[in-house]
Amino acid sequence: MNRYILRSLMVALVWFSANSCSGLLEEKPDLSLVRPTTLDELWALLDNNLQVMNGEPCTVDIVSDDVYLLETLLPSLSEDKYRIYTWSKEPVEGGLDLDWSRPYQQILFTNIVLAELENFSEEEKQATDWKELKGAALFYRAYAYFGLARAFCLPYDRATAEGELGLVLRTSPDIDSPLPRANLEETFDRILNDLTVSRELLADLPAVNTRPSKAAAYAMLSRVYLYQGNFEGSLENAELALGIFSTLIDYNSVDPSPSRPFVGNFGEVIYYSEVFSQLFYFYFSGSAISPDLIDQYGDGDLRKELYYYPRDGFMAYRGQYSYLVNPFGGLAVDELLLNKAEAEARLGEESEALNSLNQLLEKRFTPESFEPLSGLNGEELINAILVERRKELVLRGIRWGDIKRLNVLGADITLKRTINGEEILLPAGDLRFALPIPQKEIGRSGIQQNRYE
């Protein structure tokens, strides 16, 4: 282990010495101990990728309609996990700790880096390496805040965002003073500002895809703008990202025989991030992909074979673009094409939307099965794009956010679970679309809990 990584890990231990997966908003670090100060040391802090930086909340997949738990598995769930899966209004003690605390760890790391960067001379600040490091820190912070907002805040609606609870917005490593939750408009202003600045500082593409880049910043802006319903912004940034990087995997070339077909085949990944592991929900016997999603794959669709395998009479997931077992949650070209297609369709550019969608589908079907979509317009075209979006972006943390944003647009999607003959509903507009902040955090920091009445 070189000295830069060692010193960075030491400072990380300092910052988290009193932390037990919650209370990050109010824990006071001891900065009298070693701290990173050089560019290499600061990069090492951000390059702690799979342990801290390159991960995001998983519960957004667990509460979506893509995950199905057999009733034989339900009795073995903890009380917290059962409450989460059934959208309960009851408090959650520890079941969401990682989803809340890890992004705030990432934010703390980025704030350390950003604060230290300001100690450099004006001449040093003109160096490319300094600019790229600042851009990376801003990207990571925006990425973390968006993951938190998608999970723990109500959907973004421009008409109501100023009156809805957002996040605690930390922009400094100095956390002596408690902060209340900002509103949702302020939260998204912070996300967009960080991304907008970062894209001007970053290189087009990174040395490794666990680091941010200009293409990743554009792709993330496309994701955030789509979530907000800003289709012009989403389209513009999708095109800018694709102008830098547009590699698309031809699924005809992927061998379906390995248990994990995409290991080592991440050619369309722009930014690598993993969804935090919750193996109980995704990979243990008794968990499955919702049958209604599986039923949407037609003949010749290679995704059905590459993404899934049979287990317990249902289909389980195996199609992640990741090195280990955690699902992939990062940014990739397939998502960009779907963002682009939807934005084009909603802006009335229907032929362009069909071209964008067909560009993706040609690489997802066998040659003899692929027939370019044509003649679709209006809601029929938008619905076709949304179906492909759900089929393509499985377990990437995206479906929950899509349901929320589509309901703002009037989709009226109601989620349902049937357990022991009882139907449990989560209707559009329900306050439970904002996941509860862990009670440990509420107790330690005193921030306002999400309301459910």
C-alpha cells in the first residue's frame, strides 16, 4: 500500500471513528490527526471506490415493482425489511442505515477534498490535475445527493418543490453547526450546480471508469433533468454525452453460458457504480423478478436469456454490469439512448425518438427477430419507450425514480403486493414514495422525519 493511500485511509478512519452507519450529519471529526494535502493523496481518498465512493442506495429497487418475494421467504425477513418491502408507515430502525449513511460518507469525502483544494495557490489551481480533481469531487457529491433525493424525498414537481422537504446539504467538512433539511428545489439546485461546474473541469473520458468524466457529467445531467421533467435539458446532455462516448454492446456477441454473462464485458459503461448489496432480496432462494416484467420480453429478445435464469419456478436476475455480485447502478450508453428517445418523443421529435430506440433494440434482438419499430406516435410511442426502459434498466436503482416522475406526469401507477391473500397498495401521490429516514439518524441529528399522514 503506497503512502498516499495509507494516509488517506488514516484520515478516513479519523472522520468515521465514531460512526456506526448513522449519525454522520452530526459526528465531529478530529482534524488534529493526519489529513491528505497533495493532489495524489486527495485522489486516493476519492479512489476508495468500492468501499465508499462508487456505490448507491439499493432499497429503491426493493420497494419497486421489479422485485418479487415469495411468501415462503417473508417470515424470515427482519421486521425492518418486512416494513420496507410492504411500504409500511411504521418507523424503520436500521434497515435503511446504509442507504442513508454511505452517500453522506461520500459527501464528507468530497467536502474534505474540496476544502483542501482551496488551500492551493492560484497558480496551482490553473493546473489540469487540480481542475479534474475538483470536477471529480463535485460529480461525486452530486451523484450522492441525487441518490439520496431519489430515495428519501418525494418526487420532484416544479410546482411544489419549494414546499417539499429535501436533504441536509453539507458543502463543507466543518459539521459543528447542525443544519435543517433544505427544501426540494434547493436540493436539486445543489445537484445541478455541482454537475454543471464539474463538466467544465473534467476530461472527456477517465483513465478508469470508476472515476468521473465529462461524458459522465453530461450523462448524469441527462438523468437528473429527465427525473425533473426537463426534457430539453435531458436531451441536450444525452446528445453531448453520446458525442463523447457511444459504444453499445451487441448482445448477439455475449455468451449466455456463464452464470454471469457480462463479467468483463462492460463496453458501454461510462461511469461505474454498484448498488449497495442486499443479497437477501436479489440472490437468495425465495426472491425473484416480478412475473409481469418477465412477460414483457418477446421472442428473439436476448435480454431475457442474458439477464435471467430460472429459480423456484420464477426468474432470478444475473445480468448486471458489475465485477462482483452487487447490481450495477452507474451510467451507461443504453440509458442515454432511452433518455434521448423519451425526451425526443415528449418534445414531438417522433422520428428521431424511433431512431434512438431502434439503435438500442437492434443490439438487443437476434438479427432474424429484429424489426425496426415504425409508425408509432404520441402516447403509443412514449409507452413503447417506457416499456423498453423498464426491460433494459433492471435493478439499476432507476425504476423507483421512474415511477415517481411518471406519476408526476399523470401516469397514475399504483404498486401492489398480495401477501396472505391481502392486497397492499402504494397509490400514485402517496407520501410513502419518500422512504423513511432511519430512526437512528433522527435521534442523533434531530432532523425532520418524512411525514406519512
